[in-house]
Amino acid sequence: MSNKMWGGRFGEAPDQIMEEINASIGFDKRFYSQDIRASKAHCTMLAKKGIISQADADQILVGLDTVLGEIEAGEFTFKRELEDIHMNVESRLAELIGPTAGRLHTGRSRNDQVANDFKLYIRDTLDHLDGQLEGFMGALLNLAEKNADTVMPGFTHLQTAQPVTYGHHCLAFVEMASRDKGRFQDARARLNECPLGAAALAGTSFPIDREMTAKALGFDRPTRNSLDSVSDRDFVLETLSAASITAIHLSRMAEEIVIWMSAGFKFIKLPDSLTTGSSIMPQKKNPDAAELVRAKTGRIVGALNALLIVMKGLPLAYSKDMQEDKETAFDALDSLSLCLAAMTAMISRLEVNKDKMRHAAAQDFSTATDLADWVVRELGVPFRQAHHITGTLVALAEKKGCDLSDLSLADMQAVEPGITDAIYSVLGVDNSVASRTSFGGTSPDNVRASVKAWRERLAK
Ligand code: ARG
């Protein structure tokens, strides 16, 4: 038997291998609720415009609710020979209400249907990720507040650079997360145009009301060009691009968790429940969750890459290539959601070893810049020259195997006679971070003010 949804002109049924490569039901069943919601909006509009009778529409609407109930109860049998979610739903509708079901597909096509369903699905996903990002930011703000004056080494090139506060470090990730949130919101705003009614590619001769369906589905307006409507997947690409950037942020943070938990650092600890053990080395406690967050970036960025390559060079309008937009996107967005949840859990529960951080912050001449700044401020020496004086003192301390603050005043004055013992106050790490009060700087006061400002912004 040929395919009952489109088999009119076919003399034989699809080959097994045709069916296998063609079917998308294995993955697009995921947007059954979006598909049914959109069908109901389309059906209501068809009746309002007198394209189908109200009596037929009523039957269709009841039937669609029955199908929805069956799927949600796990009583629905998805059939591969029916290819995709659209035809599975419609075919079951026909079993339930008879030939009237066939009126639902008036003035639409699977091409506009799938674009529409996927937009609705991505929109829901974006809203979910937005909420997750907010939770993640909240957890970071709590950690920042608790560590507003926890001193740690700030790094460049992963070499100790200057002391910073751990709270300030946490707030750097809040900034990233807020840009991520903004990108998701931008993507959502741009995708929010309804392709339904573009039909296969050219629009339709039926007097449909696209404004009505767009409004019913929470879209801002209908899409303007039927060809673009069915061939556009920018909304998936944009979402995956925003997801990729978020993923690399999470990955960078995960990498720090891995490094900071290692024996060489011991800056932080994760609770037992968020780590794993080794089957051979009884002493091990591994940051697997952080490692997996770091690694899952691969599949998220991979999904973006995969879809860019699918779309590249596709002629207008719809081509079946575009069915390949879903699986990797689903996987990437699921993965990102999982990573955000895991990261939020780790951030909420990690313990900070303040002594270790502080000790490390005082190593490797981390306050050399403070010394140079003091020479500029107190002695009126140009910064470049102060830099040179400080460099000489660092070399001296290195030679003596001591810290800058261990150099005697006589040693210092031998290099720069103007130095007084007031210099020692700026060589401590607490003074160093407390002095960094410039806008966006690391001082504990800045951290506290930033946390407060972020909380107010998020509450709006
Ligand atoms: N399953 C298809 C997809 O995901 C739906 C659209 C099919 N359209 C078509 N003309 N065969 O893209």
C-alpha cells in the first residue's frame, strides 16, 4: 500500500530504506504539544474565516485534544511509516473523527507547520534557559557576597598577577551570564514571527487570516515572505550560537573548578555528593561534573557547526536537508540545560579554602604593582620609571629568596632613596584589593555594591 497521507500518485509503498532515512518521528515527536497547539489555532482560524464549517472545526478541536491526551498518557502509538509528528497526529485524528480530519490541512503544508512547531519549541526552550541562567546568576551572587573580601591571586597567563577578591571573580561570570541571557532574549525577539500560512512555499489561495493564528500562538506578527518562512532556520542557528557562547563560559568556569580543586591549588572543595571516586585509587575525589560541563561544550558547538553546514548552499525554499536541523539542536539544548543545572549546583555548594587562596595571593610578588603605584603617587615619579624601580626591587628580593615586604628599608632606599616605611602598608594583599576602588575594580566595597545592584536588576 502506498503512503496514505501523500500516496495518491504512487504505485508502490516506500522501500524499507526509504522509510528509514526519511522518517523523523523518532525525534520530532518531541514537539507534539507545539504541533497540536498550532493545529488548533489553524483550525479555529479556518472556521472563523468560513473556510471550514464550525461543526467540522469543533470535531477537529475535540479530536486534537483526544490525541494530545493519548500522547501525554503514553497511550499513543507513533508509526514510522507516517514519517513525522505532523502526519502521526493527523492520521490518528482521522481514526478518531473520520474524513473531516482531512479538512485541517487546508491552506497549510508540513513545510510551514514544521517551521512553526520548531519556533514554538525553541521559544519554550529559550524561556526555560533564561530562567536557568537567572538561577545560575543568583547562585553566583550568593557566592560573591560571601566572598566579597576573600583574597585570591588574580591571574594572567595563569601566572599570579595581582591580588583580587573571589567575590569579584564570581561577578565576572555574572557579567558573562547576563550577556548570555541577553543573547537568548534577542534570539527570542527575532524568532517571534509566525510562519504558519506560508503553506508549502507560495502562500495559499484560501482567505486565511495569518494575523489571527500568529496572535493565537503568542507571535508578534506573521512572517512577511512565504519563501523565507519555510526556508529560514536562522532562529535555530542563533539559538545554537548563543548556546555555544554560554557553553564556553560554563566550560571556562568548569576548567577553573578542576584546577582549583587539584592538589597544587586546593582553593575550593566540592561536596562528596557532587564528585565521584576512583575504582582503583581509594583516596580519589574527582570533579567529574565540572569535567563533563567542560566537555559537553563540544557537542553544543558541534550542533551549531552541523546546522551551519546543513544550511549552507541550500536553494530556496524547503529541502528535506532541513529535517536535519532537529536532533543535534535538541541534544545541544538539552546538554546546555543539564550543564547549567550542574554548574548551579556546584556553585551553590562549593566550599572556599580562604587561607589557601590568601596565601597564594601573597606569593610571587603579587603586590609589585601596588609598590610601583605608591612610588608614582608619593614621590611623583612617572609610572614607567616607577615600574623600573620596582622591577629592580623584585630582582633583589628574588636574589635574596624573600618577598618584597621582607626587604629592609635600607635595601629599598638603596634603589630609590625617596622610599619611606609607609611603603610596607601597600605591600599587604588586603590593602592591595581594598585600594582597587576604580569603577569595575576588585575592592570588597565594589563587590558588595555590585551584588546589590545585580540583585535589584534581576528583581525587575
Ligand atoms: N519532517 C519534516 C521536517 O522535519 C517535515 C516537513 C516535511 N515536508 C516535506 N515537504 N516533506 O522537516
